[in-house]
Amino acid sequence: MKFIDKLSEKLLPVAAKINNQRHLSAIRDGFIITMPLIMAASFFILLNAVVFSNAWVQQFVDLSFLAGLAGIVNNGTMGILAILVCYNIGFNLATWYASSGKIENKGFSPTHAGGLSVALMFIMIPLNSTVTLADGATAEVSGVYLQSLTSSSGLFLAMLAALVGTELFVLFSKVEKLRIKMPESVPPAVGTSFNSLIPEVLVIIIFAIAVFVLDKTTGLTVPEVVDVIIQTPLKGFVLSAPGMLFIQFISDTLWVFGMHGSSILSPIKSAPMLAAIQENMSAFEAGTAIPNIVTEPFVGSFGLLGGGGCILPLIIAIFIVSKRKEQKDVARLGLAPSCFNIAEPIMFGLPVVMNPIFMIPCALIPSINLIIAYFATSVGLIGKTVAAAPWITPPVFQAWIATGGNLPAAILALLLFIMDILLFIPFIMASNKAKGLEIA
């Protein structure tokens, strides 16, 4: 216990700083706001595959004329995801500065920061692009913003525009001489706009010059540079088996020390994970090979059975073997939330947090599940994830929905659930003996 106490003393302050760091929290919250839109796109793509374009359903009623609905919804949700995230991050970061008192300019507005972030993003997106035509030939087009840069594929560009742009906006807004003061009779909205006019123009000029110089000196665009330096390496790590396991282990380790691991690591994994599931959704809709194994729904379906630490199997194991009344009482209270992947009642009520017996399985079992699921997916035993099932979807059903109705995936999730119960049982028995009770 002394080791755990010492480790927590070192780990808790570091994790707290990471969780409260303004840029990381702005990114995390910026992604969270878009989740309903992602769910909507996933629902219509799944509906298209299971109902509208399903050969079995068409034997009874032809609903193929509704197949275009998925594309329409996708264009208005996933297709503009980077734009929405860009605005949200700029708005959130500016809100932090305003609420923390770091800036006293009354004309400084989070709304202006969000709008400026989007403008900067489009400044960095090239208007001349190479596209593939329907017959397979390529052509140069101009005056077109590609959806590949406004969807999840452009998230890194969006984050760059929002974070750097907002920081520069804050920097210039603090300079008294750059403010245009309007008479008291001027409406507040007009006064605010003029107050931020020079700072915003300066930020736009800086970005425009940077894009211009990059193009003239190297012939490269900002998205190309971001892809080579940041996006491709990070995506390769996060979507690899070792990267997935490393991130999941760190996440669950933070959980058992009382910190929301998923939220803390969200800024690192959200962009690659969103890009991965959108690629899978697009391939599924087009009827082509699904490219990615590791996605957010994959981790949720097989590695988070009942929430962080695979809490629901722990509850069932408590009902089976525990002789401690307080454990069963807490388990009853936490059963319903855990069925919808809400782990906090058990994490803090049992507790799992700072409990030297339960910390070990809750930190390791999710990674064990993911290793098995990754292998099963890679050899073709189960289908890949093609929809972003709501995170509150109960275990097993979540795997079935996320894989587009793949029955073997649901069966694997059920088998993992049973395996997790068996893995938890020895630790529950140990916790009983720690209280002087013998297990028959």
C-alpha cells in the first residue's frame, strides 16, 4: 500500500496538470461537442446497410431508393467535422482565457476566436487540387474545397489553425494600442467587432504570409506538411496494435488512480480514431474493403465492457463469489449504470480506485480483451467496426452495432465478458480473505 500511495502522490499532480492544460482541454471538449453528429452519421450508414440496401429485406420490400439518405446525412455531419471542431477548439481556448482572467480586453470574444479559427483553417486549405474522376482519370480543379480536408481527415489542420490562431489573437488583444475604442452609444456587438478588428487582421496576415512563403519556396501546401510531419506518424502509432495497447493501458492505469483516463488521453487519440472510423464507414457504404481494425468503437466494444476497467464483469463476479455485504450492496447500486458503460459508481464506491487488489485486474483486463479482439479481427474471425455506436450502448450489443450487425463480433464480446468474470473472481476471493472471510 505504501508503494501505491507514493506512486499516486507522484502521478496525481501530473495527471491533473495534463487534464487542466488549456490546449488539451480545449481539444478534448471540442471533440465531445461533435459526438451527436457522429452518432447520427453512423446510424444512417448502419440503417442503409441493414435495411435500405439489404438483399434479404429487399425480398419483402424495396427500400433501395432511400439509400441516398446516408450520403446526405454524412455530408452534413462527418463531411464538415473538421470545421466544427476547429470552431469549438478556438471558442473553448478563448473561453478559458476570458474566464480565468488572463485577458482584460472587454472586446475579446470567444465567438470571434471560433470564427477566426475557421477562417485560418480555410486560408491553409489549397483551392487547387487533383481529383479522381468517375472514369478513373485524374484532373486539376480550382476553386473547390475538398471534403477530405473538411472532414475528419482535416482535423490536425483544424487543431493547428484553432490553437495557433487563438494564441496569436489573445497575444494581440492584450496590446492596448491595437484596440479601436468606440463611443458608448455604439451597440456592444459593433464595439466588440471593432475592438478585435486589428488583432484578427494581424493574425490573418501572419497566416496568409506563411502559406504564401511555403508555397513559393517549397511548392508544398500546409495540409501536405501537416500530413508528413504530424498526422501520418501519430495516426500510425495510435492505430497500431502496440500503440492501441499502450494508450489503453495508460488510460486504465489513470482510471484506477482516480483520474478519467479516457478524457485525459482524448486529445492524443481522438483525431486518428475519428479519421479511422470515417474511413471504415465510407468503405462500408461503398461496399469496399474495410481498412482499419483500431477505431474508437473497436476499443469500446471489446476493451470497455461496462466502462473503464471492464467494470460490469467485476460486478457479476462480485454477485457470484463475494461474501462481503458491502461489496454486494455497492454492486447492486452500480449495476444499472455499468450496463450503460458508466463506471464511476463502482470505481469510487467499491472502490477500485487506490484498492491494491482491484487495481491490478482493472488496469490489465481491458488490454487482454483488446489483444484477443485484435487477433480475431486480423485473421477474419470477426468483422471490423463500421459505425460509431453510442458509448452508452450495453456491452455485446455495442459490438453488434459497431460492426454493422456482425454476429461473430457480438459472440466474441460475450465470450470476453465471461472470461473477464473468471479473471476477476480470484481477486474478489482475495479481497474477501483480506477481511478474514473464507470462501467455500
